Amino acid sequence: MNNQDFTKTFLDLLKPNQHVLDLGAGEGKFSRMFLERGTIVTAVDIRIPKQEEEKFRAVRMKIEDYCNTPNTEKYNRFFLRNVIQFLDKNWVFEILFPWIENHSSDSSIVAIETFYQDPEPPFDHPMRSLYSLDELTLHFMTWVEHFARQYSHMGLDMGGQTRKFFLSSLIVQKP
């Protein structure tokens, strides 16, 4: 069991012309995978290259600012991989998750994966919050669960140092 199972499960739940909101999209690696499945993608990140093309919109801004911008758009899929641990936990539970619920269409799917490392390396933007699978599941307890795993493994960080990684992954569907 690994985080590729999480990504594959989410990809298998995509259908052409669904609208995916990729929050914390980085440079757009996963957004491109979603486009290959025929979806419409909005990718939000402060690092995403700003570009517009058919079925793809890059929004270069912080997630917090995006969620505070007036927007009545509904999304079929939400993808948040390795991002919420860098956000304030209270903001995530009190603002972000309710915002997602308000912007989800019928039968929307939310995919969240979060991690931490031991020992934690010196990040430019340190992790602000740690999340357990129980915390994530509790918030979406009325949603249908497609995937839920919490696990750890040893691996190399981006600097080549061996660390223990702890991951929580959840994919749920609005009833």
C-alpha cells in the first residue's frame, strides 16, 4: 500500500468533462494527469505557471485567497495532495472544508492526502499542522468512503536524507 494507490483510485473516479479543482497544484503534475482523462481542470497554487488553455485554468494565488474570492462555481472533484499540512489547521476545518462542501456538486469526490516526516527537515515553509486519518474522516463522516489509509514508510526526502514518512489518505464522495 502506497500513495500511488491513492492517486490511482482518484484517477479511476474521474470521468470526461468533470470539473476538477486541484488545490495546492504545485507546478501542475497531477493537473496534467487529470487533463489526460478528459476533465476540466482549475489548478490553484502560488507556484503554478500562469496559463489558460482549453479545459485548463491555472490560478496563481494562495489557497486561502482563492477560497476568499467570490466564486459560485461548483466542482465535481477536489484534489488536495500534500498541501493541508502547510495550512493553519483551524482554517482548514473552519473555512476550507466547509468551502469545499459549498462548492461541491451532487456526488462530488474529495481526495486529501497529507504527510509529515520524522525528523522534519528544514522546509522553506514549515508544516503548520499534522492530521490523522481519524480527524479527516470525522469531518467527512456523512460522505461515502472510497479510500482511507494511514501508513508509514522509510524513504528519502527531497534532500536525499532518510526519514520516516507518515501519510494519511482519504477519498470520499458526497452522498
